[in-house]
Amino acid sequence: MATERYNAREVEARWQKVWNDKDVFVTHNDDPREKYYVLEMFPYPSGRIHMGHVRNYAMGDVVARYKRAKGFNVLHPMGWDAFGMPAENAAMQNNVHPKDWTYENIAAMREQLKIMGLSLDWSREFATCDVDYYTQQQRLFLKFLDSDLVYRKNAKVNWDPVDMTVLANEQVIDGRGWRSGALVEQRELTQWFFKISDYSEDLLDAIDSLDRWPDKVRLMQKNWIGRSEGLRVRFEFAEAAPTGDTTLEIFTTRPDTLFGASFMGLSPDHPISDKLAETNAELKTFIEECRRVGTSEEAIEKAEKKGIDTGLRVKHPLDSSIELPVYVANFILMDYGTGAIFACPAHDQRDLDFARKYNLPVKPVVLPKDADANSFDVGTEAYTDEGTIFNSDFLDGLSIPDAKEAIAKKLETNTVEGTPQGERQINYRLRDWGISRQRYWGCPIPVIHCDACGVVPEKDENLPVQLPDDINFDKPGNPLDRHPTWRETTCPSCGKPAKRETDTMDTFVDSSWYFARFTAPGCDQPTDPEAANGWLAVDQYIGGVEHAILHLLYSRFFTRAMQKVGAVDLKEPFKGLFTQGMVTHETYRLGEGNAASWVSPAEIRIEDNEGTRRATLVDTGEEVKIGSIEKMSKSKKNTVDPTDIIDTYGADTARWFMLSDSPPERDVIWTEDGVQGAWRFVQRVWRLIGDIAEKSEPRGGAAPDVSGKALDLRRASHKTLAAVSIDLENLGFNRAVAKLYELVNTISKTTSEGLDDAGKAYAVREAADYLVQMMAPMMPHLAEQCWHVLGHDNLISEAKWPTADEALLAEDSVTYPIQINGKRRGELTISKEASKDEVEAATLALDFVQRTLEGKSPKKLIVVPQRIVNVVV
RNA sequence: GCGGGCGUGGUGGAAUUGGUAGACACAAGGGACUUAAAAUCCCUCGGCCCUAGGCUGUACGGGUUCGAGUCCCGUCGCCCGCACCA
């Protein structure tokens, strides 16, 4: 073996330096070529990159390098989603300043990303905590405020009375604060909101135009926005409620079941519930209990249906002789509709569970198709499917949609206290976006509270409202609140002393427009519209599916809002979206039961005895239990550090392994064997290319006429080229990898048979060039080195993607599988041009077909051109 | 609870979207080379039947079709999301 072993570490560093010195990946806005914007979701600077980043950025880099080779002017930037709670947690735990902690983490992670060899334009890098970035974000906020896209209202938050802080839902565990353990209270705070609900309809309708998004994400967004058509109905109280209300307004999507009404339900957060609780201790306790369940829809829906009769009664809107009891019930959300419902237990599962528990009437009003009106009864399962209305006065015999229409018409004309009793309404589940966070490490909301003028926006020329550096976390609460001077300012309107808003923005705001900022990162306005409109939308966005709803929906809203204030001129920020799967790994546990502890892969050794795997601790030899495969996480210690892998095998091996085998949208299992397989492939390619470079000359001039093995190889490499190009276009990395393995096998075979004639030498050389070019987006360093060895004097990173020769792709014959009664019994190779008749004749002439037919003619003969033949006997 | 997804050899997965199931890779077993190991190369590898060859096989049970891993109905199992984590 003439060639030396491939030294990834040395080679990778060398090419990275060449790329960097030559500014190969720096993008210019005035480049006249067609643009292509590829973006991976930017990372939170936790301090170290993890395998999930490697996978995400490897995929994006393949797209970027491939599109560059295809002649596009590619924008492929990187930045940092740098505000957020972890920096404050670190500040509290380790007494470091959030700013120092964050920028140190960024520096460390930048170096780690650089050794991955990503083709990024680092000149556009920024962090969202850069003063420059959040200055522009404040400017955007003020423009939104000016355009009526922002407002203030009260909203409930989880309040930790010991830490004196607002808690995220995930920080509330069993009703207690995660850090203090104190019982969490619900508090009302005045908070800032973006009017995303103004765009409910538009955000929903435009989902259909996002045809390069995964269906799954589109559906999740549709459900999230949650459009429903229904009726707002006012029920008259038999006696006025203690709030003075004489009617109870509810929203329903099933007005057709109104005659099946059995009781009314109020949310525990409904104003009437609140008022009643003042004089009703039992109800008060119940409401408090409900609030401890948590605010998530899941928790509320799963909880046992419970309620308390308020003693209030309402009149049925269509039959005033019927009075319905009003309950406060734990399964009714205040945020949806009016916070009050009428319940029809026969046709709603939640209502039914409740009715059975409290022995309330269950009157069916929808009759299934084949059921008998006299005997149809609902047991423990509500009937929610189609049917005919019965037991319902003037609605009897109607279909559900017709009954809905009839009820709506009737109630629209009825009046209660001079206003219509019913009103058609389209309701959305989507709520306005609360952006206030009572925290330090975020973008300050640039408004001022003045005793005389109220809430006043900061003047544009006074921006930025900069975070103070001299803060500490030794006391509970928000450091901005207790800073000795930071709050003190003067009112931009009247000039008198006033106080700054101390809330900062949700970090989702930061990530809702960073993609636009990358198009002109130094601009003294939020965007340079010319640059932004030129580059946007992002052609391919890649990231985790965990962002399927919030980040993506907020960004879609933000783009519309930015359009309204003239910062960009488009609605949809991401034309193509791809959500990659997670990186998982086996888990290992030492000990049994409660005493068991997690052990990291680095601490163990695995032995494989005839397929039985056994793990032991490297240090002590103790047996370790091999557990299930889980998402890599610190808590389960099943992480593998990318930098360790890159140190050992190089970035190309890590990238290649992340892209092989598993489809990119699915989870991938990290295994040591898998990495080693990738590593062996790197070495194998290196040997093969070295061998070819030694035994043959670079190609010159036009392709010679070849035949036999040489022609076969040319066909194979051109076919692979065509197929891999399609795979890369579709982000089918695992399929591309498999085809490249196949091509290497083919080239190896041909090369090992000797490169005696010129045709063969040409074919092998061509195949080698193509192989290396196809590999280049995935393993750029190895490809660059091989390209050099093969005698090219340009950079493969700047080389044009080759085009497959159509003539070599066309086969002159086709092999048909021949089925008899749908089962494959043989095959037939025949000219590609053969007519259907010729194929039929040739099929019938086949030995095994003749044998089966025994002289008879087939019942049916199906010929699918270029595909298959089926003989039915 | 509601909504969605997935289920193919020992393993990860291919399958031109209704047309030869198991490409490619990993693991395993056997062999070559080697003083030995590593590396490399060659062979076997869904199950069953003694072979030629055949039967069977894509979670399970039905159906549509000339033909189903792919479409439809039902069952089972696993996974994900559900509004202050980013």
C-alpha cells in the first residue's frame, strides 16, 4: 500500500485555513448570481456543542455546499440565540455575570463549530445579546407600538413567592417552584402583548401556501391556531348573578345540540366564579385547587372532571320553562371562547363524564344512522359522530349542519334585553403573544412609566435602552427592579422624572427576526429593506421539530408585522422547512433500583460475545446494565462529546456518520460501531483515490468511446451522479450516502482488475472525480484533499457540480420481472424500444410461462411498460 | 383527554410512491494474509423444506386490486405536541 493512512486532524486544519484565507465562504449582497439562503436554527450558547448541533449543521452545510456548487450565490450565516434563563441560573449558581458567561460560551462554541469545517459566512455573525442587535429590536418594538401591534393587558403568571420571580410552566413541579419548593401562586400582572391574533386568519390561510414545509408542522400550526365556527349565545339568568349580570354568555360549536343541554359550566377563572367565591368557602377552596392543577391544556383535560353547583339557574333560550343549573367546572378554560359553556352530555365526552358524576340528565339529541329513536341511549361514551337530530322540537329530522344553521337563524332573531340572543362567531384558539418577562437577561422593553403621562415609548434617538452591567443575583427577584439608578429616567413626553419598564422581552422575540438581520447585519436600522427583500425568504430552514409551533409561528407573525412597518416586503419568512430528528444513544446504569446511577458511554467498555452484549465499568470492571435508547441528555449521561469524536476521527467522519443510515427527519442512534464504520469508509476512499492517482493520469480532452467494463463504470458513475443530485435536492442524505458506498464498491472492483487500457483509465478517473465531488458537501476536507491528489488545481469548494451525460443514463435494454398471478417467477430482458406486443410475445415464449400455461392462453396479460409483466392464469 | 406520527432481518434502514421486499451499512459467523494482533481482502447471513427448486414473510386481523411494505377498515404496541425551556 503506497498511500499513507489519512490524517484527518492535520488535513482538516490545513483546508480550513485555506478556505478562511481565501474568504471562500464570504457572501456578497451585490453578487449577481441567483440567490439561495440556507439557514440552520441558531444555537443557544450553552457552552459546548452537542451531537444535535453536529447533525443540524452538517445537514445545512451539505445544502449550502451543494447549492454553491450548483452556481448559486449562497447565504449561510451563523449567530447566537444568547438571551435567556440559563445565563441567569448560572449567575445565581456560580456567581458569574450573565454577560460574561454568555460571551465566554459563545467563544468556546464558535471554536467548536469552526473545527466542523462548516461553510459559514462568519463575517455576518452576531449574538442577540449584542447591544447592536437588541437596539434594533427595540426600534422594531417601537415601530410595532406605533402601528398598533402592541398593547398591555393583565395576564396570569406562575409566581414563586420565595424566589419572588415568575416561573415558566416547566419550572412548576407538582404546584411548587423548582428551586424554592414553595407553593406557586397565580398572580395577575400587567404585561405587554403582541397582537398576533389580528393575523389568526391570515396565518392559518397562508399555511396552505407553505408547500415545502412538513405536513406534520403545518397541521400542528393549524391546530394551534384552532379556528372554529360557532355561536355565541346569551342565556338569561333566572335571578341575576351576584356580579349583577342578568345574562350568561357562552360560546359553542355545537348549537345543534342545544335541546340536549343539561347544565351550564363556568371556568374557575370566570368573573362570576370569582365573585361567588367571595361568599362561598367551598367554592373558594375548589377554585384554588383547580389553579394548582396547572395551566396546561393537557393537565386540565386529563384531570378528573369536577365541579360545584353555584345555585344559579339560567333559562333555556328556546324553552323558558326549562331551567339549567350553573356549575363551576374544572375542565373549562377561561382563555377559550367566553369561559363559559352549555353542556350537552350525550354528545361531548367531557360533559358526559361530568354529568355521570353529578347525576345530571343525559338526553340524546343526535341519532346515529341505524339507531332506533325509542331505544337509543348513551352509556359512558358520548356520541360525537354524524346523525339526525331528534328530541329537539323544530330541529327534528335535520342533519347536524342544517340544525346548526336553523338554530343560528332562530337565535339571531330572538332578542334578550334588546340585543340578539345568538351571534355567529369564528373563534380562534390562538391567543395574543405575551412577551413580558420579569427577568434581567433579555432585551429591555423600551418604554417609560410617567406619573403624569402614563406609559410613554422611549424616543428613537434615546435608543438603546441598555442593560446595566452592575447587577447581582444575590437577592431574589429581578435585578433591574432593585438596581439603584437604572430605572430612573425622565419622561420623553413631559420631561419630568419617570421610571423605566423593567420587564424584558421573551427570547422568542429575538429569534423571530434574526434571519432578516443576517441579510445586513451592520445596518443602523433593523433591516436594510433592499438586502432583506433580496435575500428573503429563507430557501431552506433546518432545525428541530420542537420549534414546530412557537418559534415558527412567531417568526411568521413577525414577518407580517415587519412588513406592516416597512422593514421587509414579504409575509412568509421560510419557503422551505426541514425538521431533523434527535440524536439518541444507549443508556447505562450502575446498581439497582433507587440506588442506581447513570454512567456515561466514555466510562464503560462493551464486549460482544456471539451477539450478546455486555457492558463493564472501565475502572472497576463492575457490570453495567445496558438500558434503553434515549435522547442524548446530561441527566441520563448518555452524551457523546462531538469534540472528542472530532479529535479522534476528524470532522468528516462525524459529519458522514450523522448523515448516513437514518433518514434525516428521524432520530439517529449514535453508536461507536457506526462511527468506526464511517471512519473505515474515509480510509477506504483515501486508499482508493491514492491508488487511482498513482495508476492513472488526470483526464484530458473529450471522453473516449468506451465499451465493456469501462462503459459499465461510466454508466454507473453517471447514474450515481444523477441519483445523488436528486437525493441532495430532497435532503435525502442517507440515500445519497448509500449510493456513494455502492459507487465506491464498483470503482474498487474495476480498479482492482487493472487499468490496462486507456478507456478504463479514463472511466475510473472520471468516476473518482465524480465520487469526490459528490462526497464534498458531506466530507469537505477529505474531498478537498482527494481533489488535490487527483491533480486538480482549483478548490473543490469552488468547483462546479458535474452534469450527468443523458446518453450514458439511457439503457438500451430493460429487464422485466415476470409475475404469474402476482408472484415473481422469472425475468425477461428485452430491448427498451420493444412494443407492448413484442413484450407480450416474448413473455409467452418463456419456458416457465409455457409450462404454467400448459397450452392454454392466459386469462389476462398485464404489461406495465418499463416496469413489470404479470401473467394471470 | 385531544391532536399527530411510526411499526420492514440480529441492528440502522432501502424499495423509482400500487409493480422483483430486504439496496447500502452495522453486527455476527467462516476463510485468506500475519510469528501474533490490528488493518485489509474474500465468502455466508429473514424463516421453513434434504437439494434442483419451492413454500412463507413488511406488528396483528380483515378488505380493495392482475398485483399491497405502500391504499381502505379494525386491533395492538411505541413515540411526539398541547401556550413563560430554548
